[in-house]
Amino acid sequence: MRSVRVLLTGSTGFVGRAVLRRLLGASGADGRRVEVRAVARAVPAGMDERAGVEWVCADLTDPASLHGAANGTDVLVHLACRVSGGAEECERTNVGGTRAIVDEARRARVGRVVHLSTAAVYGPGPHRGIPVDGVVPAPVSAASRTRLAAERIALDAGAVVLRPGLVLGPGDRWVVPALGELLRRVPARWDGGHGLLSAVDVDDLARLVAALVTAPDSGAVASGVHHASHPVPVRNGDLMARLAELDVLPSAGADDWDWEKCLARLRETPGRMSERQFALLARDHWYESEQIWRLTGRAPGPGPLERLDGAAAWYREHLRAG
């Protein structure tokens, strides 16, 4: 019985590493094994001997280097992207790279495409409990604008597009480090800590991707955009309190500042995080996410706050090193 053969981009990144681990331990509903062909600019140290992985050295920004990469594969899982940087480099990777890998998949007649995007394409918010495209996407950063453009390329190829919110877990170098910086600059509870956030543990997101890869029927989840966070949003105050309990971040203390005072203190204290990023982490950014879990027949798990226990040691070490 032939294996399910997956072409995977972004396998050395935060989400990609978790997806690769899940795929290597997965099997199809009919018992078929999953084999992975991973695209990377260079094979990472210690990864070349992983059973079930074939590495292809290629660069998404060089379409010629991808020729033949999709031959014989059944599913394209496209995770690679730029999450920061200038307009030109984001355009080159997120738009040009997506077009190149999708064209290669089409040439090789790959039957299924799973594409990772982000809920950040909706823009600054606040948003509370909205369905897919319940508001018109209005991305404000070069990364988010080009990731929205990449979605359109993937959708034209019949892709299932996933828009997670905040992704937490070992390897997260953005969310929790950003919360740590913002807490140093604004040392209080932020507007009562009431902001509701869509979030997902990275391994739960990887389980979702693996379910889409191994589903026996390519039409089980129709082409389109799906929110891919845990269905129950997390309160910012609860997230900050849990990180303090786990000794990842200091406690926000007893002071509770309204939003205007929070912004005033942020402006007075220089740092890397912008007001827009502060709002993304502190105010309502909650997107309905039940449907994708129901369609794949997967339980979403206990939620990102409960999963933080397993990530706390990684976060503590990473924040000390930084």
C-alpha cells in the first residue's frame, strides 16, 4: 500500500518543526504511512537522518530550484513565510515563493494543498467572535499584506487555508517575548486584562495540519479559509497570570490601568513593540474557530493555557538567553 507523500515547506521553522514531528508519527485513516519531502535552503544539522524525511535543497525565491520537488507527492503543506521584514523581501518570499511552490505542485498534479496564513490579515481590530471574513481583511504590515496575497494564490489552487491567531509553545520567539517586553514597559494589568485572544498551542495546530494531510477524502474539508485557533478564546489577564505562575514572566501586580494610561506609558518607554502590536496582544482579537476541528474530527485539546506547562521550561531558557 503506497504511502501518503507530503511536500512540506517551512519545516525548520516554529510551526514547521511541530508539523514535521506530527507527520512522521502519523498514518492515514486507511493505515498508509506518511512520507515527507521537506524543502529547505540547507538541511539543518541533526535532521538529515530522520526516518521518513527526504530533504530537498531549494529556495522559494528561486523558482528554478524547485523544479521536480513535487514529483510523486500527494499533498503540499506550505508553511514557509516571512513574518517580518520590509515590503520587498516579504513580497519575494510570501507572494513570489507561494506562487512558485504552488505552480510546481500544479505541474506535478498534487491533489491537495494546505496553506498556513494568519489571523493578523484582519488588521488592528478589536475583533470579537467574528466568523471567517466577518470583517474585511485590512492588514497593516508588509508581512500581513503579503500573506493575504499569498492566500489568494493558494485558494486559486484549491487550498485549505488556515488562519491561526497567536501560536504558543516551544519555539515561540514572538508572542511571549513580546508580552515580556510590554510588561516591562507597562507594568500593570492592561485595561483589566479583559482582552479576548484567539490562541493555539503549536502542537495542537500541528495535529490539525496532520489531520488535513491524512484525511481519506480530499473533499472532507472544502477549499477555503478556516480559522485555526482553539475554539475558546483566552483572556489576556489569564494568560499573563499563568505565565507568572510558571515563572516565565513576572507578575503584573495589583495595579490596573485603563487603556489610555497603558498607551501613555508605552509611548513614554522606548522599545521594539509598537502600539499596534500592543493592542494585538492586549485587546479583543477573537475569531470563531470551531468549524475546522469539527470538520477534521479532531478534539481541539484542553487549550493553550493548559499546554503552557509543557512549554514553560523552554520559555524560561529562551528569555534568559535573550
